[in-house]
Amino acid sequence: MLSNAPHQEPRFLLPLLSCLVLFSSVKSKVLASPAFRFRFRMLWLCFNLCLFLFFGVLHQGQVFKATRIIADQNEAHSEMSVLFYRTYMIPRSQLYDPTHSLVVVETSEMEDLTEFLHARSPDSVRAVVLPSSESKHLNGSGLALLHSLLPNLNLESPSFRLELWRDSDLK
């Protein structure tokens, strides 16, 4: 079902799963009855609503808000470097601004986070977006908590909050 293209995610096929199982296992007479079609549509609607709430709100909703905050912060500073650590893919379209310099790094590697924290340019503002369970790695980094975004359910790094940290010497 999935192609050989890199980074294919089966979660986008989950809404089809109930239909495929049902249509491959039930006789066609049952499928034709109006009562069955109504129940099936309601079940399918509930299933998709649950997936929408999980993936769209709890699972990745705060990453979207974090990119809006970063875009607003970028307008106030001419240069900014942002590291998204152990988050999901960010919507980069919100961060595009041809008048300001913005460097965005997405990683789940500890070495990249450490390197980012030690590399400091006097002209550039640093910011880190990460799950709250990972904020212990920022001790002594010179970054201060700017925003705490709720709810954010990160399954790889268990936490219910996404945090945005920025250089502490800025107002």
C-alpha cells in the first residue's frame, strides 16, 4: 500500500482502514441496507473525528503555534536561529520572511542540540522549541523560557507541554 518513497507515514492511511476491512469482509447485501450505511457513516465520522483531535490538536497543534510565535519574534530581530528539538515537522511556510534572516534546524540528535547551544553569534538571537521533558538539557545555556504551550502530546519524548526558549539577555 505504501510506496517506496522516503518518509511515508501510515497515519495518513488510517482513515481508510475501517472501510477496507469492512468492504473486504462483509457480503454486499448487508452493505446495501440503509440502516447499515447510516451506522457505518456514523462510525466512520467518529473514527475520523478522534484521529483529527489526536493528530491535529494534541499531537502537533502546538508546533503550529510555536512557528507563529517564532515568526513574530523574527520580526523584532534581524537575525534569528531556531532549533526544533524532538518535535514533529514544522510548517515552514509560516516562517518565510524575505526581510529577516532566519535559520531553522530540526533534529532529534543530542549532539545537534549541544552544538547549537554552544554556537553563539552576537548578531543572532537563539531560540529552542522542545518538549518539556527535554528542557533539562538547557540548564546553563543562557536561554530563558519564553512560552509554554499546552496541550502537546509527544509520543517519542513523553510530555504534555511544548516549550519555547530564547536568549535570556533579550527583552
